Amino acid sequence: MKIGFLIYGSLDTLSGGYLYDRKLVEFLRAQGDDVQIISLPWRNYTAHLSDNFTFRLPAGIDLLIEDELNHPSLLAANRSKPYLVVSLVHHLRCSELRPAWQNALYRIIERRYLRSVDAFIFNSQTTRGVVTGLIGDEKPAIVAYPPTDRFGDALPEDFVRARAAQPGPLRIVFLGNLIPRKGLHTLLEAVCHLPTTNLHIDIIGSLTTDPAYAERMQERVTTRSLQSMQGGHGLRSTVHFHGPLDNAALIEKLKSAHVLVVPSSYEGFGIVYLEGMAFGLPAIGTTAGAAGEIIRDGETGFLVNPEDARTLAARLEALAANRELLARLSAQALQRYRHQPTWQQTAAEIRKFLKMLVKKI
């Protein structure tokens, strides 16, 4: 098949959504498909809407996959499709936590875009449900869970149980780009309710995706450290910012951690939770979005409401104090990871779906 794949920016961008896109392109090319990357420049939302005056779909392909993230740029181009267009939906912009009036506007634009395509690849049942709620379910679609096995086989259960029993602070890892949606501010607020001597927190992720937010988070740690001189809780010795890490360094951090905490305000799936579970890390996410498809509250981790720092603090305190609970959740997290389909299986189903669409033309 000759396939176009339309994205913003670079396919090498560090995020769960771009990992999905990148791995899908790699798989399709490995099967002999000719995949052409069509990249539009990253700009603000209004500027993306202006793409509709100039951008037109490329010629010479059998089928085009559009990352739904590009939706504001494609409203006009999709009106005159010379082939089938498949939208790969990680999550809708209008599902994110923001003022209602803004999401109402985004919902209008996204609904128009979703109606303009011919078929869908969804990363979760949650995402499929949200799209169905906007436009119905008449178009062909497949739910294809993201690649979560990039680190290979899960750790042995005896290793994670022994790790949980070791004395010392609870080792928490936050893994994600430092943007408001990922909820690092909620984690830092939760930590302020706890004795920091019982905690060690590694923050791993890009500091440049949203530099202003990343700077505020680092300033919050510094400010709390200064307050500790006057009787408050100090964070500088507890919270460590690493930026993005290469695979080898990241694996070492995950192997040594006890729990993964990403209290995101919304996740279309949450690749990071399952990646952590490969290392026996119970995951703490939120009740918003698809985290509940991965995390069973009280079994493989915990679900808290978005922005609920006090409940998050209580869950972390319980894990720090009760190492038998930590060991049990760690073992069950391993089992959850082992029941997830491999990416090879998932990607093969996507390709089968795409071939079926092309044959129907």
C-alpha cells in the first residue's frame, strides 16, 4: 500500500501519541508498505486554522492516515478527498480540562473534522466512546491499543516484591512532558502534605515543551525548600528533575522506583501507566479519560480525581507506610502488563483494517 501519514512537526517528538505514530509507521514499512510522512509546522491553534486557506491533500497515495491532533488544519482539505482518509485519534482536544466555553468551541471544530473523514483508528474504548458521542458510530473503526512493550519482558515478581520490602523512602517516578495536563503540580502539592524524609521523587520528561510551566514547577520546589528553613517542608532534597532520559537511564530509574504517579487531567489511553507496570510499578492516575481501562483502583494502583492533591497524598502515604500493600499492588501491576496484547499483534490488526478499506475502494 502507498500510505500518507500526516502529523505536526517531527515523528521523533517525545510523547505517547508520537510513539504510537512512530511505531505504526515502522511496522507498516517493515511489511513493505510505502509510507510517506506529511508534516505541517507546529504553531498555535489559530494559525493552524489558517492552514485551511493553503493546505491541500497530497496526490499519489492509496490512503491517508491523519493524526487527529492536526484537525484544525484539515477542515478544508478533507472536503475534496481523492482517496480514503483515516483519522488516528489519541484523544480529543475538547476532552481536556479547560474552561467550558473553550471546549465548546473546540467541540464544534472537532465534530466538523471527525465528520470529514472516512474511518477511525482509536487508541482506547474511552476515545471511541467520546467520538461516538459526538458523531455516532456509522463509520468503520478499530480500537488498537498503543505500543507498551518497548522495554521488553516484565521484571520477575520476586524482584519487585523484594524491592518493595527494602527499607528507605518511597521512590516515586513521574514520567511525562512537563505540561499542565500531566498534573505534576498536583503531585508536588500532594507531597507538601507528607513528610518529605519518607519520599524520593524523580521527574522525568521534557522541560522545553511548555517552558513556562516547567519553570514554575522548578520554582515551586525551590520555594518550598526555602520555606523549610522557617519550619515548612523542604522539597529540593526530595524532588529531582532529570529532563528526558535515554532508554538505558530510564530503565534504571524505573527498575529502582516503587510507584509511578502521573495525575493527568485527561489521558486518551495512558501508555506510561502500562510501561511502568512492566517494572512492577503500581500506577496512580485520575478518573478522567482512559486511565481506568488500565488501572484497577486498589488493585494495580489508584485512581484519584483530577487536581485532588489530598487524596493523592493519602494514597502515597499508605504505600510508604504499608510495604505489604506496595508488594501486592506491584505484583498485580506485573500481571496487568502481561495481559496486554503485544504491539506486533495490535499493529497487524491495524494493517489488516487498512487493507480492507483499500480493497473496498
